[in-house]
Amino acid sequence: MLLLDLAWSFWTELGVRAEGRENHHDFLIDLEALILLTTVLAEVDARLRDESLDWCAKYHRFVSTTRLKTVAKMLSPEAEDSFSLYSVTLNSISRASWPTLVDKQPLAVSLSHKSVLRPLKSPALMNIRARSIFGTGGRADVITFFLMHSSSNFSALDLSMIGYSKRNIAEILDELCLGGILNKMLVGNQQRYYAIKNERLSGILNPIPRYAPAWPLILEIIVKIRESVRRAEGKTDTLRAIEIRNVMALLEPKLNRLKLALPSMSENFSSYLTDFEEWFLVFLNRLAQGNFPDKFYLYQT
């Protein structure tokens, strides 16, 4: 399963016990999005669930619980349910105190106790390096964002896509301006921010990964399409096509932000389903193999 390959590749990069699955050495790891993807996939791969829990039990201090909860709420009730089950299980086996969105009883899991945190010199672990220096939370994530988008300027609203409130982001941006890390300018009636200490910051946080995927956005698209496909299972081609078309229409603005074209809207329902399945498999395969076109990976504003 391509989504499992994607999750295993990132967990292996972090230090989870696995072999031969690394395809994303030069892709920034989004720890909260990875955890949420893992909770969704836990029902089909208990080993992925248990090995990731083993890592999180040791290194949960690097996880932003505020952001974890925010990104979880972007998904769906089913995803909130899976996340809550994972959270309550982690809380039962560690000193973590992760939020839950639904009341759950912890699972009985089998931990290998073999997870490690790989040396932070990997480009993929740049955000964890930032969190180890600037603290786990919005400040490290905002600095990471600006390092990955050094040639652009952004508003506080733009940066809310990271997974924190606009108010929290605005406070961090103003503090980084006071500290001489960022500068700001008024464009129309909007305050926009840009980095002015890139060389100094990159010197601290090097190596910088080549790609910074908009993982929360990608995760939302994947989860909602996956759930739509599941709801459509066993139905006629007509009902399946209507179900999937409706979800794709709702996701169109998000797909546009990633500059992803939708599958062709054939009037023939069977043809549409074939085109959709091919489109989705290509999308997932490129994610899993780490060979997606650059322009689809960068955050778009």
C-alpha cells in the first residue's frame, strides 16, 4: 500500500526500526502530519502503529500537541476517532499527555523498545533541529517555514496554514521582528513579513532539505479521498462516481493550492472512475517514492 510506504519511509528516517524504506531523505518531515497519517493507517498495519508509538513514547517532547490537535481537526470525524485512540494509547505507555478528541480506551500494544532518534544532521530532520534549539512549538515552525521559503514574504494569515492560530502566529512574527530575524512591510493594508537573517539561521540549522511539502494540506486531501473511496465501496458505478465527484469538488480549492489538476470530468461514469483511480494512484505513488514535481510540493499562498 502506497500510503504505508510513505509513512514507513518517514518513520525510518526518524529512527524507527525498519529497513530499506527511505525515499525522503531530502524532504522536510512534518512530525504531526506523519503521526496523524499513521493513526489513520493503524488499522491496516499494527506494526507501523506499535513501532511509531515506541518512537513517540521516547521522543514525544518534540511533538507539538497544540499543532497536533489543530491539524487533526482539519481532517474528519473518523480521523479524529483514530487520532484519539492513538493518543490515549500513547498516554498509557509513556509520560506524554496528548489531547484526545473522542473518549477512548487504550489499546494493548507490543513495543520493540528499539526506536532511536537518528542524528539530527539529516536534512529531513531540520524542523526537529529547530525545535531542539528554539523549543517545540510555533516559533521553531515559523523559523523553519521562512528558511524553506527564503525568497518570499508572507502575512500572518498565510502562515496559519502551518497549524497554529493567526493570533499565535502574529505574536511570534512580531517577536522575531523585534529580535532582528524578520522584517515587515505594509503592502496595501496588509502586514507582510520576510526573513533578513537567512544566512545566520541556515548556518545554525543546516543542512536544509530541498523540499518542504505542505503536508497538512496533502494529508487532508488524502484522508478525505480515502474515506470517500471507502464509502463508495460496493456501490454501482453511478453512485461511486457521484460520491467521489462530490468530494473532489469540495477539495478543488485545496488541490488548486497545490497546483494539482483534477481528473477529467467524463460524462461516462465508468470512464470517470478509471481516470480518477489512475490520477489518485499516480499522486500516491509520487508521494511514496519522493519523486513528485517540485512545484506541487511547495506551500502555495
